[in-house]
Amino acid sequence: MDGKATTFAFETADGGLVSWSFFGAAGVGDEVPDATVQKILGTVREFTPADS
């Protein structure tokens, strides 16, 4: 089985490195479409808990 992966990373204002990754199967009936992965990627935001 083949796979696919997408990773997004950036440096925060205070110098930390944060990332989001997707790993999935490719070439199968239930494959997550690239358009769906891109839509999710477009919603990735930095989150700072209120108690930090």
C-alpha cells in the first residue's frame, strides 16, 4: 500500500516551532482527497491555552 503525507510548520513569535501533519493511505477506496487535506490545512492556527 502506498501512502501520502502533508506537513505544515512555522516558527511562532516567541521562537517556538509548531507543526501539523497528516499521514494517510493512497490509492485505496477510502483515500482522503487532497482537496480535503488542503481544506483542513487552511484552518490550522496557533493555539495558546488561556492558562499559559
